[in-house]
Amino acid sequence: MEKHPDPTANGAPLTGVRAVTRLAAIGAVLLVVAVAFAYTAGWLSPHRLTQAKMMGAFDAVSGTHPGFRRNHAKGLCVTGWFDSNGNAVEWSKAAIFAAGRVPLIGRFALAGGMPAQEDKPATVRSMALRFVPSRGQEWRTGMNNIPVFPVNSAEGFYEQLLASKPDPATGKPNPAAMQEFLVRHPETVRALAVIKNRRVSSGFADSTFNSLDAFRLVNAAGDSVAVRWATIPLQEFAADTIAEGAHPDDNYLFDDLIARIHRQPLRWRLVFTIGEAEDPTNDATVPWPENRRNIDAGLVSIEHAFSEDDGPCADINYDPLVLPAGIDPSDDPLLSARSATYARSFTLRAAEKRKKLSAAVTIQEVRAGGTR
Amino acid sequence: MNSHGQRFSVFSRWLHWLMAVMVLGMLFLGIGMAASVSERYRLLVAIHRPLGVAILVLVAIRLVNRLLHPPPPLPDSLPRVQRVAATASHGVLYALMFIMPLLGWAMLSAAPYPVVIFGSVQLPPILPQDPVLYALLRKLHTDFAYLLFGVFLAHLGAALLHGLIRRDGVFESMASWGRRPRE
């Protein structure tokens, strides 16, 4: 070695073939890093389900409605209070559950991406709540008036959405596409049977809203339990009486809700159901047995209604992973899927805000107490 | 060693390589997170936020360290164009290491999302709620991430050029760890 020093080991710049070879090697290193980045971004995997694809599916099914949520697009803002009775403190260390009052910014909505869809009894209704304690961390939750969710994965949601896409020729979903989806998703067939058996109430005020996804409550000692939760109305249940094929007013569900809020605050009990070891936390299509222990954590009171055009909920993303310490996510894959999808929807609609049209439920309609 | 045989201080080299891993990891986490609807999304977000805060703290320490311990001079043999490119790209890297975490913090504030780092550890908002501003900051966070990745690639390419072809000691001034050989 002493006699034949390696020309690459000294300080002289390389030239000629060796330089070209090394230049190519450097190029290869940079290319590998760039390709890894592109792969991570999903640019090399057209079949991967991404946030952008999910947004595209909503647009394909519901059309484009700048500034509106991609799902649960038709809604009404509300405000009120959560009066905690302190019962949940034993189960969760979240400040919200200490006995006392926490202000709420809520939203009632109908599932679907059309912001001006007609109110129909069977359309899934939702209640979203943002708990904003003066001290401690906030909590956001979105709940639906169905007992279980029809799918248990992001892929299932996406495929079901596409299968429900209206056929341009008929304006209705293609039954063959839905059939084909159901054959591959027996969990959805079972869930739809449970959902079909529910008793549909007359409106938002007498609906029970369910978290569907499981979470975990963690108390000050660090003990954790699986839970699902629900808001159960104190308003007396009245069965839906809209006849099949009847056409009530396009906003009849929202106008009824506004009128009732104008008369007196509407109230729901916030109830946590404690899961047993055998209750699935990663599958929102499966109901938990009826005999599980329930914890009544306090009262949700809804006192004021606002149109989305001037209401405080319009610019809130009810991301199910905005959780205080004391409420942890479970292993339910839908939580990540919902959080990621809502975040993308929120980013899109925030950017489109100046192009947004008026909400279907107008400021005047709310001021008039639910008449137009 | 550069042509003068000088290296960055040991602390500077540690900071550089630690942050290299963190920043590159952050770029991959971020671009993966923004595409994902999978179960990994929650984990990616949970790493992205505290890692961003750590980068912000470390880059502040690093800037002070750089002012106290200036880097070894570039070799005289380096053409002027490359000298300017090196200075400019280092400036952009420093600027983006400050800007990216602050943009992330600011956009979450404007959304508004609570800026949870982990558990009950939460940063205060640095902007009032403003969805239009959120949308702008969110877009800048992505655009600057692409810019940062591009400048990182240029930085890596230049470092390898110095080390493998120019062999002027610039690469070794940051990437050699052995005992300093005698001149």
C-alpha cells in the first residue's frame, strides 16, 4: 500500500472515469431518497386509499359544494352547557368530568355531502359537541342516531361510498354495485340489519346519539376501561310518522329542532357504557350487549340555535381524536380514518370559505324560530 | 478537515447529525401523514408534534452555537458560485428549521385545534381562530416542506460531491469522527 498509494485517498479532486462513476453513484443516492419520499406520499401507489381519494369519493357522490363539510354537510349550530355530576371522575381524569359546568358548541346535522338535501326521516342524524372547559383540555365528539356503524374500516367506508354513487342515467345508486359491495363485506350486512331494526324518532330532539367507535377512559390512578358513549334525550320519544313517499318541508327536521330550542332548552344525558373484556373495541359494526354497566356523567343542555352562516360551529372540525388526557383512543381503525378525513375536509373548506354559498337553514329561519 | 484541516466542533457535529435524522424523519412523517387514512395516522400525528417542538428548541440552540463557534472556512479552491450556493442553502435550511415548526404551531392555533404535545402537555395558541388564515398556513406548511426536502437533497448531493469527488475536506469537517490526524 505504501508503494502504491490509493489515488482516491488523498486530497486531489477526482477527474475522468472515476469521477463520472462516483457522480453517478451520488445521483443514485439522491434518486433513492427522492423515490422513498414519493412512495411515502402515495404518489407511486395509485391504489392506496389516501385522504385525497376519500375527498374525491365524496365529490363523486355528492357533487362539489365549496366551503361545506364533505360529509354531514347540512347542519345547524347550537350552544349550551354540560353540567357534570362528577360520576365519571372515578373513571376519567379529564377536567370536564369534575362536577360543574362546561360550555358547549354543538352541531346537529344530516349525513351526506349535499348541504341542501331534503330532510328525510331515515337519513342518519348527528350531534357533534365541543366541550371547552375554562381550565383543562377540550373534548370534541361526533355521534350518530344509529346503534352501530355500517362499516369497520376506512376501506369499507370508501367502497360503500362509491357503491352508493348515483348512476348518471337513473340518478339512483346502482343496486348491482351495492350488492357486490355487500357480498365482500358481511360485517356491513349484519350492521345494516341492526340499523334497520332501530326505532326512528320524530326528530333531532328525541333522538339518541351514539359514539359508535370505542374509546378508553383513564382515571387518575391510571386504570383504563373501554367505553362507548351516547347522549340520551330527556325529551319524550315520539315515533316518526312521516309516511313513506310523503314530502314534508325540506327543512322540517331542523325547523322542528329550532322551534323546540326556542321554547325551552333541550336536554340529553351523557352516558358512558363500560365494555367488558369480550366487547370489541376495534369493530364499530358490532353492538355491545345490552346488560353493560352505564355511567350517567351529567346533562347536556342545548339552549341556543344558530344558522351555520353565523353560528360558532361552522369553522369547527369535530375531530374524534381531539381528546383530553383521561379519554384515550381505542384500537378502532375508524378513529384514525375519521380524524384524517375530517382534517382534510376542514382544510379544503377553510380554503374555500369565500366561495361558500348560504346554508340551507338560514339566519332568518333560525331567528323566526324555525319557520320560513 | 477542510483544506485547513479544521472541523466543526464536536457539539456542532452532534447537533447536525441529530437534527439531520430528526428533520428528514419529520419530512417523511409529514408527507405520509397528509396522505394516510390508515391506523398509522394517529401514531404519525402523535410523533410529528413533539418532534416539531424538539426541532424548534434544537435549532435555536444550534443557531446560538453557530454564532459562538463559527463553522470552519470553506476551502479557497471552491469556486465563487458554489460558495454562494453553500451560504444561501445553509441560510434556507436554518430558516426553514425555524419556520416549519412555527408554521405548524400557528396553523393549529388558527384552525383552532388544541396543540397537544402529549397527554395533558399542551402549547398555548399563538394565533386567534381564523379559518382563512389556517388554510393559507396549512398550504405554506406543505409548500415549505417540499422546499425543505429539495434543499435537503441539494445539501446531501453537495456533501457527497465534496467527499467523493472534490475531496477538499469539507465533507470531513462535518462527517469525520476519528482523532484529528497531524497536518
